[in-house]
Amino acid sequence: MILDIWEKMYNKAKVEYHREQVSPFIVAHHVVSAVESEDGKIFTGFCIESASGVMNLCAERVAALNMYMSTGKTRIRRLIACRENPPKNGGMPCGACREFLMQLDRANGEMEILTDFESRRTVKLKEVFPSWWGEKRYVEWVELLITLRWVWNDFALQFWFNRYSLSGCGDFLLPSNWLL
């Protein structure tokens, strides 16, 4: 029997499911998640909640952080979240997780989220987060990086020219990548 990717992800995530009372204030492993990175590797996470909501870590964020800590990758292709059974008409990340996943990588808007295991119904993150506030900032950040690259290349070109051409070391030749 060949398992599809959602079965593989569910099977890996459900290993993490074993509700555990860590202390009188903290419960863990009662929600689990798996993410598939862009290169097809699967990473898991589990929820850990405390009496103080601001210290909670959702399973989806923990799975994404496991992926990042293990590989340095930030792009997620697929996500599944559930309790003891596969998702049926649900399994959506909370608002904080949606925000984190979008901030982690702009391309995560294309991520498929499994909402129904039996029918394999999915939704893309950008469909449940349609007018994300951070889009403008991503565009500005990319433009800044491009500008900094041009400034750096101009500086490097001037340094190279001043050091080698004007010092009597021969003809001035532009490096082959000077327009990067």
C-alpha cells in the first residue's frame, strides 16, 4: 500500500499525540502538527499551553520552528494539524500561527492546509489571510536588498578600480559580475 503525502504527514504527527499534564499550569502534546518543507522533508510539532496564554506554543509554529532549526528552510509546502484523529472539517491554524507562517516566508501563502482528511480538502494560507498587512513590507524589504546589492557592487567596483587600475598594475578590466 502506497501512502499519499497527507497520510505520511498524519502518521508522523500522531506519534507526538499523547496528552500530558506537565505541571499544574502546563499541558502538552494535545494538538499535533506536521509540515512538509519545499524539498519534501516532514517536520512535526506539538502544542504546549500554559495558564498564561501569551506563553503558549501551537503545534504548527513548533513544527515550522523544527524545520527551520533543522534545515534553515522557511518555505512550507503543506501543513496538517489535529488532535487524536485526522482533521474533519477543521484543522486550521489559529491567527497567531497564520501570522507567524506568513512572516516566516512570503511564499507560505501558497501553502496547502489540510482541512478534511477523508476528502483531502485543502485551503491555501493566502485564502484565509487574503489581505495580509505584511505584503507591502516584504516588497519594500526586497527593494531594499536590491538597492543594497547595487550600492555594494558600486563600492566594490570603485575599490577594485582604485586598488588595481590606478596603482599601475595594468589595464583596467571590469570583473565579469560587476552588474550583479
